Amino acid sequence: MTASNWTLVMEGEWMLKFYAPWCPSCQQTDSEWETFAKNGEILQISVGKVDVIQEPGLSGRFFVTTLPAFFHAKDGIFRRYRGPGIYEDLQNYILEKKWQSVEPLTGWKSPASLTMSGMAGLFSISGKIWHLHNYFTVTLGIPAWCSYVFFIMATLIFGLLMGLVLVVISECFYVPLPKHLSECTEQTRRSEEADKAEHLQEAEEEKDDSNEEENKDSLVDDEEEKEDLGDEDEAEDDDEEDSVAARADEERKDARHLGPPREVREDGAPEPAEDAPAQPGPADAGVAEDSLRQRRSQHADKGPDLGQV
């Protein structure tokens, strides 16, 4: 089977074997597979084999990861055969229809799907690159690192070209917006920016108002504290005035009783006190009255002054 005639397996019943010439397990089953193929007409089944070295695309389409790999196909529905590659087991698999109990490869896993077609293309490209590498290193005798550098540069250049092609294609299919639509979008953008600016301004104003209210509350608290302090000062001044008035009254009482009392003798006559001062005369009484007036005036002057303090 090759990439050009593999569609034959889409009709009828088939058994396929994927192998490689260098695979020892594949070589062990070659004789058993040949016997099974000769008896294919008796079993009413078609038998084929695929060399993965020569047909990497088909190995990618069937997503072959181990060798040897066996597949059963019935009217385009594929199933993986995982038994031994012995003739008796293969014959019983067909005669007893054991393939009906095996889950088929459906959806993207099917070899006929678009996904596996892309996988076949990638495997084909990798196979061609491998053959080209062998041509450089074996046929031409170029060192292997030179071949690797060549493939790296080719990959970069190919990627740049593909990117350029995609840009050109997008420019060709790009449809610019009409002028009125572009203007509408510009106006919408500006209005959104204006709304954002207004929201920010409102937030700042709310923040300033809250700060002003806090400052007002702090000022009111300060004024209340000052008033409390003023009331305390007034109470202290009143107490001082009362104390000054009380002292003034005491001094007046003392002034009325200037001389100390004398002792009376047994005979009824007052006994002169030793070293007693002489009785004040009219002149001394006037001096005492003047001093009393001065004290009163001084107390009267101190009272308003203390109230002011």
C-alpha cells in the first residue's frame, strides 16, 4: 500500500500491517503474515502491508507509534488489532468476527478525517527532510552539523515568508470602517473619557467635603474646650474676690479693736499693764483712720484687678 492507493481500504474488508525493514519484531512475523495473505481469498478478506520508511505519510495518517502495527478495516471503519501476529490468531480474528468487540477509530482519530490528513502531510514532510539529510551526509559527505545549520536557516526563512504571506492576506481581506462609524467610535471614546474624568472629580470633591467637615468638628471641639477653660478661670476669679473681701472684713474688725484689754485689780481699779503702750490721743486716732482708708482703697483697687486677671 502507498499514499496513492490507500483509499482502496475504504471499501470491503481489509487487514493492514505497518512494518520497517530494520525492525526485528516485524521480521519475526513476516512468514506468518505471508501465510495469512495467501489465505485471504479463502477468508474473503484483502491483505496489505505498508513500509513506514517509504511511506511516512501513511504511518502519520494511521498514527503508528509502535512496530509492527496491525489494523482492520470494514467499509471505511478502522480498528486497531492488538493481538499477536500469528496466523491462527489472525484467522480466528476474522472468522469469529472478534473485531466487532473492538472500539473503532472514529472522529478525528479516523485515518480518513481531516485531522489525520494533516498529520499525514507533516509525516511526509519529515520523511522528505530525513531523506534530504541522508543525501547531504551520506551521498555528498557533508558534516552533520552543516546539515543541521542548513535546516535551521531554512526553517527561519520559511517562517518569515509565511508570516509575510499572512500579513498580505490579512491586508487584502481587511475592510476599513466607514467614516461615520469611525467618528461614532471616536465620540464614544471621548464621552467615556469625560465620564471617567467627572467621576474622578466627584470623588475628589467628596473627599474635600469630608475633610472640611472634620476640620469644622475639630474647631468646634477647640472652641468648647476654650469656653470650659474660660468658665473655670471665672470661677477662680470669683473665689479670689470672695477671699479678698473676707480678708478686708477681718482687717476692719481688727482695726476696731486696736488696744488690748487691761487686767482689773481686786479693788475694782484697772491695773496698768507692764510696758503697756500709752492711750492713743486724738492725733493717733486720725492716723489710724487714714491708714484704714488707705487699706480699704487698696483692697478696692485689688478686687477689679484680680477680676480682670
